Amino acid sequence: MPLHTTLDRLLAHISEPLLEKRAGFLLLIDPDKRDEPSLLKLAEDATAFGATAILIGGSTMLSNRLDEYIRRIKSVSHLPVIIFPGSVVQVSREADAILYLSLVSGRNPEYLIGHHVIAAPLIQQLELEPISTAYLLIESGRKTAVEFMSNSSPIPRHKPEIAAAHALAAEYLGMKLVYLEAGSGADYSVPEEMISLVSKTISVPLVVGGGIRTPDDVRRKAQAGANFIVVGNAFERRHDRVYLQEMIAATMFSRKVERVSR
Ligand code: 1GP
């Protein structure tokens, strides 16, 4: 079946028929935090090791070379490049898609609909695929950049039922993905108990990110029900190909389905 959209491509990656269970791996690159050669090497290695897609963006994104960065990434990787915007200026015709994020955990109208109205005509003009995504900020220790920039409160980490109700409401509103976000470099990642309840409550794919640092973290989030794992900060701190490979491999935690013997 032809894959018409970037979202189709992402979903195809986690639906390999011989695997019982698999989560997709989304590598997050913030061009403000890396020099270009190391950024390209990271993208190239992640592609070779089986990542699903590359997210590009950041909460500040001081660099104004987004088009050029994406072109360079695409010269070393065949993976979809998806903008993960920290603000309305982060758009580019070079990307395959953009996460069209609505911060549904907050009550700040600018992040629920305001910025979307400003960005929509531009996204249409650039023929960029918007992936409608419910963005839920989850309490994670210290105040995060998203929390500060959006002037909104996160959902308490010991209240999975509140996260689940928000996620379900977003699905009923027609959103295509739900993203549980602890914040980049979070002290504590999203708890497995919350991931598990949200994944059982909704039928759209679940993305989890923020403070995921070890292969064991990746495995536990995937086993709890995350369909896609986002990792960025960990690779800014540590450039190590074996570590990168182990992080991506941890998304494939299940044995292959046994064939029925006759
Ligand atoms: C941040 O969820 C992403 O928006 C990834 O977080 O940088 O902590 O991996 P890290």
C-alpha cells in the first residue's frame, strides 16, 4: 500500500508484521545545541541504526538556518524530517511535516489555538503536512523550558487519570497523536503508570519524551505503551555510537512471533 503521508510512514514503521511489539524512535535535534558536523553524524548514525524519523526544533532556536539544516540532514538520511516547533517561526518547506502541537494540558489560549491561526496559512503555502498533536506537559521535577515559555502548569505526575482524560478529550477533538512531554533534560521522565493508563484509554498513537537517558528507560516506556519515544538531550551530553545503537535497539523489546508449527 502506498504511504501517502509522513504520519503513514511513521505508523508503518511500528507495524512490522513479524514483531509482536515495537516502538518507533524519534531522534530530536536542536540545531542551537550542536555544531553542524556532529549533528549530521548523529543523524547519519541514527538512520543506520533504525530510527524512525528525525524531529528538528527547540524551545529557543536562535539559528535562522532551518532550511539549510534540514537540507543537510536529508543529504545524509532518508528518514522523514519533522519540525517540532518551539515557536511559530520554526517552519520550513524542506521538512516533510510539522507537529501541529496544541498544548492541551494548559489553559493558555495562545498555545491552544492562537499560534495555530498565525501559522496555518504559512504551513499551507509551504505545503507542509501538519500532524495534529495533543501536547501534554507532565510535571518532572524542576521547571522546564516549555512550562516557562508557555506560561502553563504541567499535569501532576502522580495523576495519570488527569492525563488520560486530557488525552481522550484530544482524541475526541480529532487529534492524530498524543505526546506526553516531561520537558527536555527533565529530572524525571513520564511515569510508566501514566503511560500505561493513557495508552489503554486512547486509540491514537502515543508519543513520550523528556528525560529519557538509558536503553532501560526506552524499554520501560515502550513496554508501558509508548508507541514513539523521543530522545534529544541524552545525545547532546554523550556522543557514542554504541550508546546510540543500544538506545534505538531498546525500542524492539519483543521476541518475534513464533510461527505455528504443523
Ligand atoms: C523534549 O521530549 C523531548 O521536548 C526530548 O527530551 O531532550 O530530554 O530527550 P530530551
